Amino acid sequence: MNVLIVAEQSSGSVRKATLHALAAGREVARRTGGKVAFALLGKGVATVAGQLASYGADVHLADAPVLEHPTAEAYAPVLAKIAEAANATYVCAAATAFGKDLLPRVAARLGAGMATEVLGFGGDGASVTFRRPMWAGNVLAEVEITTPVKVFTVRATEFAPAAKEGRGEVRPAEVNVDPASLGTRYAGFKEVKSARPELTEARAVVAGGRGTKGDFALVEALADDLGAAVGASRAAVDAGWAPNDWQVGQTGKVVAPELYVAAGISGAIQHVAGMKGAKVIVAVNKDPDAPIFQIADYGVVGDLFKVIPELRAKLAASR
Amino acid sequence: MALKILVTAKRVEDPESKIRVKPDGSGIVTDGVNYKMNPFDEIAVEEALRLKEKHGGEVVVASIGGAGSMTEIRAALAMGVDRGILVRHDGPLDASVVSAVLGKLFESERPDLVILGKQSIDDDQNQAGQYLAERLGLPQATFASKAESLESEAEQKRAPGLALAADGKSLAIVREIDGGVETLEVSLPAVVTTDLRLNKPRFASLPGIMKAKKKEVREIPAASLGVDLAPRVVVKRLESPPARKGGVKVQDVEELWKKLHDEAKVL
Amino acid sequence: MAPLLTGALLGAALGAFAFNASRRLLPLAALRRDGRVDRIGDRLAALLRFGFGQRRLLDREERWPGVLHALLFAAFLVLALRTVTLFGIGLDRDFQLPGLAPGSVAGRFYLLLEDVVVLGASAGAIGFLWRRLVTRPARLTRSWEGVLILCFILGLMVTELLFDGAEQLGARYARGDLPAFDALEPGGSLAAVLLHASGASPGAVHAIGAGAFWSHLLLVAVFLNFLPFGKHFHVVTALPNVFLRSLPPGSARLRKLDLESEQASYGAATVADLSWKEGLDVLSCTECGRCQTHCPAHVTGKPLSHKAVNGALKRQLVEAAPKLLRSMRAADAEQRRVALAELSPLAEVVPPDTFWSCTTCGWCETACPVLIENVPRLVDLRRHQVLVEAAGPDEVARVFKNLETQGNPWGIGSNRRADWCAELDVPRASETRDFEYLFFVGCAGAFDDRQKKVSRAIVEILRAAGVKFAILGEEETCTGDAARRLGNEYLFQLQAQANVETFGRYGVRKVLTQCPHCLNAIKNEYPDFGGHYEVVHHTELIAKLIEEGRLRPTAATERAEERVTFHDPCYLARHNGCVEPPRLALSATGLAVTEMERSGRTGFCCGAGGGRMWLEEQLGSRVNQNRVDEVAETLGPEGGTVAVGCPFCLTMLKDGIAETGREEQIRVLDVAELVADRVATGVSRGLGR
């Protein structure tokens, strides 16, 4: 059964998340004995199609002015056509803003059921089920899609990026969209200047407390290494070491990132109330009795001024 | 330029409650679990009310679920929504069921705008709005956010984040996507789904709570709508993720690195 | 002397006074009803103690101004008779007060008393003028009114003395006598001697006497009519205000709002939403400022000054008077609404930052000489903002949502409420009827890691003493104290009803709490919801168990060396009068408590009361640091332990100690932890700082 990977590109190159999705797609194709193909939509993206082809899958390329911006309304019908043309049973993309916006609409158009943020697959042989988180990750579910065509997005971090193998073909696809019929108009994009993500939305947060003794440089540096937002305990904000809008806690912001690094934070309930929803909590504190260790998944007893530089070195070495 | 807006208010388990999987994996233990309105829907309700306060019109809230969902409808009415529709359905809900039901409500209500939470925090699927838009052939704008911060004066004044065009025929939506902020304009009617940064929902005033008790709520059995109520996504089995080992200490950064990388897979 | 002139003066003075005073007082009748004629005995006792006894004025910290005031107050009481006499003399030269005929024992005594108080009041007025013009303490509002009134008083005393002296001298001259100092009429005779010594002719003496007489009467007339326009209206309203006090005090038992009523106003939107007594409170405020001496909000620079609030409300009341009077003539609610329309919102004169700054600690109400209640009014302002406008500080929305969904301010799952005792095998009320006390653990005791240790210590103590107890476990929900004091009466009532219902289901009669806020709500506020229980704080129960010999802490000798002080929680000591038990419990373990300057009923708040625990403290300096400074000063450079009996105090002091870098020096422990450390095995539990 064939798998169609919906590729995502930006300014002339493939987005890395697509390669993670390809890995997931290959896994399904291997089990079901099908072929993997890409769908690439855009305007003037032939070079991207070339890049994709080098991963050994055919690329269905829909290149048209109307597809310049990835609006779901314009993309969905084109993708549905491609899925039919490619005889795809599985349609897959990475669970990025692009994929999460677009794929449900494609699924609806194909009369298909869909699974979001898939972490892995279950079932036997060709009968594939999907493992995905529910209740904010408090529960793992194994779901079955009962429709002939099955659509899913995958959490990129759960699949190692696919390597190049073989060479696929680029095939032009039909663009069955009349621009005049669209009710969606792209009206601009503003790059967000701050390199750091919004605290409440960030995938990772590095927060500092009294243990920083007022020096947030390391906390900020680690955050930047991780692409994380910077947070602070009330104590640090009170002391004037961090701005108000960094405060995480009962009276500050409530965050639920995948990774929360608490550096020099003791973990009073007022702080914990704001970050206990984090999936993985790392605590660095000199005091082995600090309450933060009770909720931390990984606690390091030690001086943050020693631990964080080591962690940064590890990060740097891995890239 | 009055707007008629349909919003959703799903009844969901509060994830702060200890969510436990039944021993046989067939579902979660609901005993002792507290419920609330899906927080993304709450943002949708808030946005609809702000649009109504600015432009006039009517806000109708719909919820699909058991009798308990009346609580969430009343909560939305207490915030200021005009009337409610409770579609009684005790079976499982997936995007296809929800969009089928909402599609029917759309046909009978003919709103200018449907606003839904981008996902409900129980199944976390993030699909219903997109399914609905496709089903109705409407433009969609998902993950609506706001250019101003939630600490801004605009937020203090409860200004809507969705901007209605002067002619009242289209709506501009700011959405946060990878690397920046995108603006889409959709012609009405349209489907919008809300993200966290769109607004801070109000809490209900006491007169609001009192008035809500008297507002009209129509109850419709889902079966009477003549739509397919069979889900296309079936949950086979639930399990608890590996228990959180709070209090685990690692020896050094080396070990921390390994754990983060191989066990938690967050790096 | 001049009956017509005197009569005219008296008539005009009294008439004008009646008119002006009624213009102040009549509008109060349009305000909310509030019955104040029960417990007459207690009211008379309060009148004697606080009114005539001037109890609050004579407190330790304000001794001198208190004494000066008492001198003036005594003069007012005594001279009221003298003024009547003088007006009597004006009407009829030979007028005497019945029973006080000159020469009679009573008459002689009265003259002595009068002279003493006149001299005292003169000294008092001069002393006050000195304070106002020279020393100028911070709590005073400097105003021309104060100085003018003191001049009036001084004028009254001087004219009284001059008239008396001139009279005596005239009589002496008539008898051919020379004046002499008479210890039984010290003032009059002294004035006579001085007048004589001045060498004034008898004619001049007579003229001075007459001048003093008329000046005195005129001053009385002017003074009387000056009163209704300023803060010295308290001369008229203070004693009634004391008599009509709240019983029991309203801050510990906030007014239950009728949430079902259609017409109800929820809280205070305009001055028309005050009760008549609150109106009288406002009119009785003398702006003395005792309310803010140790007001945690005021001393840390937050924009809350109770006397300024009273002043603002007084102006509103005066401004609203015509509308209030019109509303009284309204035939129905609609007409009343129309009459009161367009009253300016109270939040304009008492801004949100002011009423959100209050910790409801109650210091102001313990300090006020005339028993003015500030807290319920401030809470009413919050109530309006929260319930009607659905507004408030940013943080409250989350607290309310959390309480609503999970029954605790942090929003932690209610099905985790009993996790703290998972390994303790604590009996549940749902499983056993065999318990004496229901241990109401409270949100902090159940969810806050630090306070969980206190919960466990209490369990240990109860077991050591063989007390039968049970907990509600997951069925417990927040008492609603924070919601109520943050203005969300609706949420409070939901929580209160839920708890009262649960208590009823298990036949609860005695409740043990570790949080004074829980204690206050269950003990003082739940009766309004049909819940009547005997409620004890854990320190009370511990003290009782020790007294009964059921608990025998080993009083280790080395403890005597340790410096320890006790921080009184406001809702324990001030609002509920529980001062001795925690000290008793501490001393039973061999600890000698060093008292802080501000302790017991006059303790200083930690900053967390009134729901402030859940709000950011963004204005001024930190209340908890102010308190910790005092703790540090009391314990001395060696440091030591500050014992507490409230989870909020524990958090605030702990934070304050850390914020001021004193972790190595001071540790915070609950009384229960210090006691548990000494029961059973007596093995030290290694209580950390």
C-alpha cells in the first residue's frame, strides 16, 4: 500500500521535518509492501523537487502561482488529486503548523480518518495502527483508522530523519484549483525578530531561580542553544534579575513544554503550579533536598555554573 | 455590521486531574475526574463575544456530548453567549462525527463565522475545524493568534484579535507559524480555530451566571440529524505512558545527556 | 444676663446644628439595613470600654496623644454641664443646675472636677497643637481644621476660666475680700488671683468676665455648627458608633450575599450600596491614622490609607445626599433605581489598587478608637468588581478557575488531594464513623510539599495522643476563604455549601484545621450556611492535649538555648483571639518564646491574607520582608526559629527569609513540627532550616 508524504518547503529548500516524516512513511511502506512518494506543492519549487527525489521516492510536483502560499483551501484539493493519482493508502506529513493545518482538510476531502502527532505504529504486518498521545500526553492511545485511505501526521522527534537512498522521478501534478474560487487570501508574513519562542508556546523552557545569583547569562545561553524560551522563578523576578514576563508559576505564566530545565530553582509549589505540565523536567540544584527534585524526571545535584556549561558543551558536540 | 457566530464548547477532562487508564485499556477512569470547557473552545467563545461586542450580532454555542455537556453550554452562556445547542450523543467523537454534526448546525443556523478551539485537550486531534471547513467548502484559518501580546493594552480592553473588514465580508486572521506570524484574509462565512495566544478568556460575572440559567438551550438528539455518527478513528487501547519517575537523580551531565537523548528523546 | 440675646443665640445655634447634622445623618437612612440593636449588654460594655474608657486611645504605642485626647474628652463630658449652666445663666442670672447648688457637697465637687478638666483640656489642646505644629508625626493628616478646632477648644477653656475668675473676683471685691488660691477650685481661683494681680479695675474685671462669657457662648455656638462639616463630627457620632458596633466583628464573618435575588447589588458599586452603619463609620472617622500605623499595605508603600478611603467615601456620601434622600421617597425598586442613577462609581474614588492592596489582616480595626470597620467595605468593592464587572487583577481569573474546576487555588487535580497521606493509612470519614475530630487538611496541607510535612506532623501528634480523627480525602474542597476575600462570593458559597453538605453526611461535629483561614471560614462563616461546628486550630488542640496530659513532649534542655519567636497568624490571633495556645505548646517542649514587638492580637501580617497569597505584590516593598526584618531583630544576630501556625505565613516568611538572604540564620517551622519533634521517640527529626 502506497504512502504519500506531503513535503514542506521554505524558501527553496526542504524542511527538515519532512525527512522525519519520510522515515515514518518508509516504515509503513515497508510493512505494507507499498511505495513511498512525495507530494510537493508551491510556486517555482522545482529545485526542491530535485532535492526530494534524491531520497529515492517519486515526487508529485504541483507547481503553480496559486500554490505560492500554503493555504489549506488551495492545497487540499490538489493533494487529494495527487493521493488518488499515486494510489496512496496512507497520506502522511510532519506534525508542524503546516501539516496540522493542511492534512485534516485533505483527510476530509478524501473521506478518510486521521491520526495526529503519531509517535509510532502498532498492529500486525500490513494492518497498521497508530500510537499517539492523548490528554496532553497523560495517556498513550493505539488507534485504528477504519477508512480505506488513512491520513496521519507524525511527531518529528520520534523518527530519525531519513537518509538519501536511490533516485526518484519528478512528475508534474494537475492543479485543479481556480484562484477565483478561493476564499482564502494570503496577506503577509512577518518574521518574528526575537530568536526565542513565546514562553507559553515554547517546546523547551530554561528557567533560572535564586541559584543563579542574578546571573542569567548561562540560563539564556542554554535556552538559545535549545531554541528554548527563558523562564524565571518569582524569586528571580522579585530580585530584579529577570523581567516580569519571564515569571513561571501560579501568579506568572503556566507552561507545558516538552522540556523544562529548572536551574537553581528550589521548586516551591507557587512555581511548580506553573510548570508541572511539562513533559520532561530537568532540575539542577545544589541542595539535594530541594523540592524540585521530587517532580524532576532528571535531577542533577550540583552547581548550575558547572553543570550548564557541561551540558552546553555536550549540545555543541552533538551538532 | 452584525455577525452571527457559531462557537463550540466541548466538555473535557481537566488534565490536572490524575488521568488513569482502566486496567483493560478500554478507556480512562472517570471517577474523581473533574471536567471543564475545553480551554481552546473557551478562547473561541471569548473571541466570538469580543467580535459581537464590537460589531453586534449573535453568538450561538454548540456542544456535542452527554447531559453533562450542559454545564459547558451554561458556562459559555454565562460568559455572554446568546443561546446554546446541545447535540446529545454519547458515542465516541472524532473529527468526522463532529464536523458532520456541526455541518448540520451550520445549515440550519447559517452563521457568518464558525470559531472552534484548535483542538480539544482530551483526544488532542486538532482536526475538527479543518474537517468542517472542507465539508462546507469554506475557507479556513487555523491557529488564530494575535499580533499584540496578552499583556498589551488591546488585550486589557478586550479587543478582538480577528479583524473584520470594513465591508463586513472578510476577516483578517493572524496565525503563528514556524518562524513568524502570517496574516490570512478569509471571506465570510469561514471557519476559524483558535490558539492559546489569541486572548485571555473572561470569567463569568454573577449577573451573567444568573442570566445564563434562563437563556435558551435547544437539545437535539444527534441521531435525528441524519448524519453518519460512526467514527473513522477508533481507539483500540489506551495505556499509561511510562510512569514519571519524579525524584530520580542522575550522577552527572554525561548521564543526564544520555537520558535526555535516548530515554526522553527531547534533544 | 440677657435672656433674649442668649435665647436667640441658643436657638440659632441649636437650630442650625440640627439642620446641618441631619443633613449628614438623614441620608444614612437610605442605605442598606443592618440590625444593630441586639446584645445590648455587650454594646453597653463596648461603650464603657471603648467609648467612655477611651481604651483604644490609651494603647501602649500612642500613650501621650491618647492621654491628651482623654483630657479633652473628659473636658467635653464635664463641660457639657457647664455649657448648659452658662446658657442657663445667660437666660437667668441665678440659674443653677439642679443638685449642684454652690456650697453643696456635689456642687463643690463639680466645681473642683470642672476646674481640673478645664486645666487638663487646656494642657491637652496645647499638647495637640504642639504635635500638629511642631513634632508633626507622620500618621497625622495636617489640616487647618485640626488647628482651628484646637484653637476653639483652647478658646473655650480660656473664656471659661476668665469668666469663672472674673465672677469669683467680682464676688470677692463685693465682699471686700482679696482673692486667694483655693485648691478646691483651682482653675477659677487661679484666674481670679491672676486677674487681681494684673491690676485690672473692678470695672475692667467685670467687662472681662462679660466678654469671656459671651465669647464662650458664641464659641460654643460656632463650634457646635462647625462639627457637622468636618472630621470633628466624631464628637457627635463616636459614642453611638461604638455602641452600634458589629457583633461579632464583620471582618471575620463577612456578610453573606443573597445571590438569588434579582434586585441584589453584589458588593459596592456606589456609595448607595454601603450599609447605614458603614456610612456612620465614615462620618465618625477622625483621620487619626492609628489604622495605618501597622497596616501591612500602608507601611510597605501600597496605595491604601484607610483614613483616606474614609475621607473619600465621606465626600461621596455628602455629594450623594440629595439623591439618597430622594431614593427614600421612592415607591418601588424601579423608582429607587432611577433616583440613584448617575451616582459616581466608588471605584473612581477608591481605585482598584487601593482595595486590592488590603490583606484583610484586621490591624486597622483593632486600632480604631471608634471601632470603624474597613475590611468588609473593601471586600464589597472587590465583590462588585469581580462579580459584576468580571474584572480584577490578572491573577484572580486563574485562581477562580482552579477553585471552580479542582477545588483548590493551584488547580491540582482534586483526585490527588489525599496523595500526601498515601503511606500514612489515615482513616477517611467515608470509612469510619469512629472519630472525634474531622481533620480538615486544607489545600496547602494537602498539596504544598512544605505544608504536607506539617500535615504529617499533626497526624503524628494526634496518634501519639490517641485522638480519634478522620479526613475527608478527595471529598474535601477549599473552604472558599480566598475566593470570598478576593470578592468571589459566588464561588465561596459553592465551596461552603459543598463542605457543609459533606460534613453533614458524616455527622461532623468537631473540626480540626491547620490553616487559620480554614478555621475562620468554618467557624465563623459556615454557620450562615447551616454549618455549626466546634472548630479548633491545631495549636489549640495541641495545647489542650498537653494540658490534659495526653501529650507529653519531652522538653529537652538544650532547647532552652534556642532562640524562638512566634509569628501570630492574623486569622488566628486577631480575628479569632487564639494567642496563648501556640505559646503554651512551644513552652511545653522546652522552648522559651521571645516575643516580637508586634505580636498577639497586635501582630503584623505576613502579607498573604485576604487572598493576597494568590496575587503578585507589585506595589511598594514586601510585607513579608518587613516582617522578617522584625523576626531577625527579635532573634538577634545568632538567629533561631520563627514558629508559625499558618501555611500562608510559612510560605511568606520562608520566602522573605530567602529573599533577604537569611536562610543560614533563621528557619521557619510550624508549631506542630516543633512539637512532633518532641513526642513519641523524642528523636530529633533533623528539622532543616
